[in-house]
Amino acid sequence: MSGNTHNDPSAINCDELLGAGLVPPEPLIFERSTPGLSAVSLPPADVPPVDPEQVIPRELLAAAPPPLPEVGELDLVRHYTRLAHRLLSVDGNFYPLGSCTMKYNPKINERAASMPGFINLHPLQADADVQGMLEMLYHLRVFLAEIAGLAEVTLQPCAGAHGEMTGLMIITAWHRSRGEDRPKVLTPDSAHGTNPASCAMCGRHTLTVASKPNGHVDLDDLRAKVDDKTAALMITNPNTTGLFDPQIKEIADILHDAGALLYLDGANMNAILGIARPGDFGVDVMHYNTHKTFSTPHGCGGPGAGPVAVCEKLRGFLPGPQVVQHEDGTYGWASPGPNSIGRVRSFYGQIGVLLRAYTYIRALGPDGLRNVSEKAVLSANYLAARLKDAYKMPFDPPYAHEFICVPDFRDRGVTELDVAKRLIDFSIHPPTMSWPVAHCLMIEPTESESLATLDHFADAMLQIADEAKNKPALLHHAPLTMPVHRLDEVTAARKPDLRWKPANEESAAATPAPAPQGETVRK
């Protein structure tokens, strides 16, 4: 909740801004409880009753049943349906979350991955019983190697960060096979936070390479920091500022001349699919984020996949076993060679996610994949062109799949957080904020969105820019159409209250202090 008016003389009470369309707060499911109601009808037990005290130690038995809510089936369905409709999601809302590539997941992918012939398989079944699955995995790794312009791919890693770790393990093993200990990994100052974390997991340490004011790598700083202790440079290209670094081949040459390798964080491959192949501009190792590039599910802690592609000289270091095609045309598993880093995942990877990626690639084909990138780049540059007069652009176009803008309204007390919260009122998920440039918004429209959606977003951003100049108090209270006003995120993070207690169990000591005037409190 926010009653902050930044000492604005035009400040107004938040309640005055709320229209008739305000969504009412949804009671907790506990608050809807009515004794005696139930949402389920269980069949009679088909086994004899058992006295719990005869089979469970007394100290483990509760004195009373848990205080679960008692509601009817229809009330239960309506409650969770209303909650679901209040969520912002890719299926329900525009989600321009820069750096995360929250693109639409085609439902045909979900249908293919849920086919009984796939979901009913067991990883320990004999190869002869799972030839269809093995064929799919084999062709997927061949497709991914071709898209990367590299020699071979492992499908084992279960997320992009896991792919990073796997790639660094391969790099470390390759250097050690040559009798070298190279503990230093270079990362540009715009690198993803997982890059140094992956280095630490592999016993490497990172050194930051500076960027020039135009967002490209400073080659002089790179040359000064590359030495015989450098294992690799981890670079994202296009980078997090939404720029493709045209120096990438020269960067690769600098590293290779020093005996180091070039690692590509493939987070932004959806900007160059079918246009440029990393292997062709000098990359030795890279990982894919299937959710970002090949439209598989993202977020909520669910399964991911981070396939890793390597150049020819690193092929023998890939984890195993590796899916292969035999001379007779059948498919099976090849045991890892003596230089392999070993298994990095139980069984063979996140098969369901890989199935979705395979379906996406086969549905689009080479021309379709290129079209994905062309549309993603076009969408980002279109939005940037519409917003450039109302928002500050730290870097010059052309942009790749995303761009950074800065709401330059701090003289009116309006911050990037105010802009982001106001976007919720337009049914738009806020973009990434304050990274990698202070006070910025990082906007990525993806190729999935229609021109009408892009215009809706641009119109909303332009209206917010006008409000920042003429009605800043309104933005201080946004969002205005949600069940609650702006939350106190600091207190929520430091003092979370996650347990519901009936009113008669509340003690005086546990009673929260009255909210400041103009704010709303709700558990």
C-alpha cells in the first residue's frame, strides 16, 4: 500500500481515484467456510476401518482435525476461477518482461507433449520399446546443432543456468586435458546474474569487462584482461541492453589467440534464429533456453531445459549417455567417452519440455524460425520508435529483440515503479525494472504479439508519460483497479504473514498496528 504523495501539492486521496469498475477484494477460502459443506463426495471405503491409535504413535496424532475450510463445490470453483482471472499471464495479458522472453506457448506443443505414447513411457524401458522418443530426441539435437552452427548438442541440462554450469564444466575439462589450469572467466558488465553464479559452482572466478557508452564490449579492456589464466569469456549477444555487438568475431579472435574459449549465453537466440549462427562467428560453447527461444513453458518453478552445443574439439567432453542413430537406422544410447564430464542429469533431460521445443521447430521450419526473429526485432524497434519522444533511450537503435527506456520523470516524483504499477491498470504485466541501467524499464514484446497489442501498449505508455507530467499523484497510487492498492513490498518481504488465523485466535499482541491514513490493510 502506498500513501506516498512525494509532497505533491496536487496530491489526492487514493479512494477518490477509484471508479465503479474496481474489482472487489476476494475473501479468503477460509472466510467462505460454512460448517457442514463439502466440495467432494467420496465413495464408501473398500477396506476395513482402522483405529489410528493402533497404527500411529500417540505423540504423532493431532488432538483435532485440521481447521480446513468447508465450502460447496460451486463456491470452491468460483473462488479459484475468480483468483485465476486476476492473475497476469502470457495467455491472458501482454507480458513485455525484458530479458525473460515471455512469449506465447502454442497449444499444439502442449497437445503433442501430452500424447499417451509419450507421457506413458518410463525412462528405464528398453531402447526397442521407445524408438519414437529416441528418434525425436536425436533429431532435436541435430536441429539444435544446425541452428547453432556447432558440432553436437547435449539435451541433459534441465535449465539455462544448468546449461551454463554444464558448459563451464566442459570448458574446464578441456583446459585440464591440455595440462592447463585457467581459473578466470570474463563477463561483460551487462551479463546475466547466473553467469558468475555458474562460474562459482565450477570453481572459477569472474572478472568484469567494461562496455563502451554505445553498449558494446570495450575491446581495449578485454585485451588488457585476457591472459594465460583466462578460461573463457561468457557473452550474451544480442546483449541485455538489446544490442547486437558487431565486434563478436574480433572478440572471439582475441580469446582464441590467448588459448581461451568463447561461451555464448544463448538467452537471446530468439533475436538471431535463421539470421546468424553462433558457431559461424566464433562461439565454442553455448546453451539454449528453450522457453525463450523455442516457446516452452516458463516460470512457476516448473521444468525447464538448457541444451548445450559445442564445437568439434569439445565433442568428446559432452555429458553422456548421448542419443545416437545406429547404422541400421535404429536409435539408442552411446556411453560417454573417457573425456566426458559425466552425467549432469538423472536419465535423459526434461523430455516433456524437449518435446515441445521439437514440435515448435518442426512446425515452423527454417523459414519460420527466421521469421520469428525478424518479427521479434521488428516489434521491439516499432515500440521503441513510438516511445522515443516520451521516454529517454540510453542506447541508439537499431535494437534487437528488446530495448531499454528510462522514465525521466523523477523531477515530478514519478519513478519507474510508478510507471510499472500503472501499466497493471491497462491489463499489462510490468516490464523488468532497474537493470541493467538504473531506473530503466527493459521491454521485450516478442514475436507473438499483434500490431493491435503493440499499439495498445504504446498508447498506455504514452498516456502514463502524460500523467507523469500532469497528474503525478495518480501514478503514486497506481494500480487503481485492483482489489488492493499498492502493496508495501519491503514490509511484505521482510515480515511476511503467510498463516491465516481465525479472529478468535488472534491475540492482542498479534493485532497489526492501524494502517497510515489513506492506506488499506488486508491479510
